[in-house]
Amino acid sequence: MDRDGSYRTAAVPIAPRSAITRLLIVTDAWHPQTNGVVRSLSAMGRELRSRHFEVNYLTPSRFWTVPLPTYPEVRLSLTPPGAVAEQIAASGAEHIHIATEGPLGLQARGACLERGWSFTTSFHTRFAEYVSARVPVPTEWSWAYLRWFHAAASRTLVPTPSMMADLAGRGFTNLTLWSRGVDTEAFSPGEKSWFTGLAGPHMLYVGRVSTEKNIAAFLDLDIAGTKIVVGDGPQRAELEQRFPDVLFLGYRHGDELAAIYRSADVFVFPSRTDTFGNVMIEALASGVPVAAHPVIGPIDVITDPAAGVLDEDLKAAVVRALALSRTGARRHAEGFTWAESASQFSNALVDKVPMPKAQAV
């Protein structure tokens, strides 16, 4: 990543200048954060550059930041008046995509509306439920903010059909599908090199360790074997104290993370608030069946009974998923490609031209 927040892949051949399409992605979530938003936006950059896009990111790395209360690894940008608009204009972008609804996204939205620039947005997080899990704010208030924020976009990209239906029912408009992919070379079946000596089966969770992820529902399960948690977050200390028999590994990356995935016997995804769940397809690509609740996210990802089990009884889902083959999990993951995801993303982009006055609200 460059100092200015852009993310470049030097190995991609550069097309003649006249053939390059310039895209600016505005996001409050960026490296060194480890989450699905950052992974998805980074993957889009790599894939789109191979299609003659010049992709730059407007991120918190360009500004002073302060930690988000109760979640210090997420940092909020402190931007002087007009700074975001100036950087958007200086980018020369032909397309603007606002990925998040935080301080940078909010200022970018305002700058675009003031100048009559069209833009797209994407819906990554059930922000309303996340806020209510931490502070006593009615979810209706948060949903009203999200609806207002995305209403000005020419299109809002949504990760799954079920999430799209949910948002449409809440009054969101101009919705279009943008699914996710997985690197099937980085995540693949192989030798089970981790957890040697630990009682099996080995049940794995990967992701943020926070209240809205419902991890305690997994760790509370009365089931033989070893539970493993990869990731970090504000709830980790509490859960480590409550569940001393659980193996907490913190953040792991690259080859080490891939080895942990393929060493598991089942991947447990207890969240009821995710919009997709990238970690599920990383597990599937590693040959690990998934156990989850039948809610938004899992119902769109685990569509093949050979890949995983959805059940309101999470213990029953885990037991049945342990009986599935690794081959079925891997085969299902191969249907999720970043190439298809990038096609959906690029097809949804709009030119940065003045929008009709009726939309500029």
C-alpha cells in the first residue's frame, strides 16, 4: 500500500493511458484492519487492474484518525473541511464508489451531491444491529440513517439476494447484486498440520471477536472436541475468561491462516448479523464444511447440502456438518470467483456526471 492510501499491484501490465478507466473507492475501512470489507475492496482492486482500471482508494491513511470508542482497531478520520472533495477532484476519477457510511463516506457523499457527481455505494454491514449491540440507540434510527445515506446513490451494491430483499423491504432503492469470491489457490485442501495433540473434532471460527458475531453461541455448545477462535476484537478478553478450554489464536494471516483452515474439521459461523461472510467460502475452499444458522448470509452461501448445514440448533448443524465430505465443500467454493464478483462490480459503476436534480437530496 502506498503512503497516500492507494493499493497497487506492480505485476499487472499497464495499458495505454487512453485505455485506462479511472476508479476511486472511498472507504472508512482499510488496512491494517482485518475484515471482509477490506478483503473485498482489495480483491476488487487487484482484479479490476487486470481489466485496465486504474484503481485508487481514499482511506483513513490520508488523514489524522482517532480510535472508535469500544473498538480501537477501527479508526475514524478527522478531515478538514473540503479535503475529501479536493482529493476526489484531484483523482481525476471517472467513477466514484463510496463503500462505507462512516466519516469519509459521509463527506464524499456530500461532496458528490454538492458538485453533481454521480456515484455508487455498497452495503457491507448491518450497522443498525452493530450499533444497538453496543449503545442504547433504537435500530430504527440507524436504519433511517442508512436509508438516507444510500438513497442518493445511483446504485447500491448488495452482497446477496436475501440481503437485497431485506433492504428493499426497508425502503432502500436502486439495489444491485455484488457477490464475493475466494482465492482457491491461497485457500485449498491439504495436510492437517495444526492442532496435533488436541482432542478432535477441531471446530474453527475465524473473524472479528465482538458481541454482534454471536461467538458465545458457538463456544457454549456442549460438544466433544476442541474449539478454536482465530481473530481479535473487543470481546476477546471476556470470552477467554469465560471459556478457558477454547484455543484463542488471535489474528493469523497468509499461509499460516490457510494451514489453520485446512486443519479444521468443521467451520462454525454463529453470526446472525453478517451480510455475507467471506470466511465461510475461505473455509469451504479449504475443504472444510460449514455449520451456521439459516439467516441472511449463510442461506445465500451454503446453498449446496454437500457444503454445509444450516440449523437453528447450532449443535445439530455442527454434528451433521462433521459428517460431510471435504470434496463437497471444496467443489461448492469453486463457484465463488473474484472474476465474477469484479464483473458485477464494474457493470454497476456509473459515470461521474451530473445527476438529475431530483436525486440530489
